[in-house]
Amino acid sequence: MAYFITQVTYQRVPWLCEEVGRKALREAIIQVKRTHPFSIDEIALLPDHFHCLLTLPPDDADFSVRLRLVKGYVTRHYGSALGINRGVSLSRQKRGERNLWQRRYWEHLIRDERDFARHCDYIHYNPVRHGLCKNPQDWCFSSVHRFIAEGIYPSNWGQDDDTSGRVC
């Protein structure tokens, strides 16, 4: 099963693209995959949120535990290093939560290949929509580069708002 996931930072603080943020997320994913296997098929990391497509093993739909473990790992192991100076609400304090992640996330079960392709396009074009770059290829924190290298997208995919050149 594949899921489209969007996870936002707490109060949209832009720490995800900083070197320590990227290292923390990468390490957390590696650690969680050891005990709860999954693959990240596509990803775009933006300063205050990320989008990805997760594929889980057959007969396993528990993406929420994986996301919880990733977020927990980042918080425990890198929370202080990130140096986020935002207050924590009383509600968060009562739950033992910190100030790195929004509590909720967006998820969508991928229905078929067309849905998968649509979400790949959305993920890869998202940095352009947010005004972070002019073309998807200009954003270094994205799997769009792998898609181009593997011939899934043509080298000019997404330039000038033309995302129709998908090969798959």
C-alpha cells in the first residue's frame, strides 16, 4: 500500500531544509525502517513541511506508527540541536510534546497508478508552487532529480508550468 503524506512543522517554523534538520530526518527514517520497513518513493522537503509517498509492506497499513516514530526520533535526538525557540502550549506540555512538529498530518491512500503519478507530480512541483524556485530541477531537496536521471521525467519536466511531459 502506498500513501501520500504531508507533515508540517510546529507553527510552520522553517527548519527542515537546514543541514541539521535534513540530517535529523534522514537518520530518523533510517532508524525507523530497521524495525518498521517502508520505502519513500518520492519526497520533497520544504522549509516548513514535507510531502512524500510511502510504500508499506503487503498487509501492513500502519503508516501512522512510522510517522510517529520518525517525528519522535527527530525530537528526542535533535530537538535541542535545532534550537527552535517557540513556546509550547499547555496542551502540548500535558502530553509531553515539544515544539518541532504539528500534531496532525495529511494522508491519502493511493488508489491506482494514475493517482500515484498525480501525487508524484504534485510532490515534485510543490517547491515551484511555494515560490522557492522557478523550475522543479532547481530545488535540491526533492526526488525529482532521480526521476529525471531514471527517465521517468524528461530533463525539462515542469519548466514553464508544463508538467505534461511525464514518461510513465
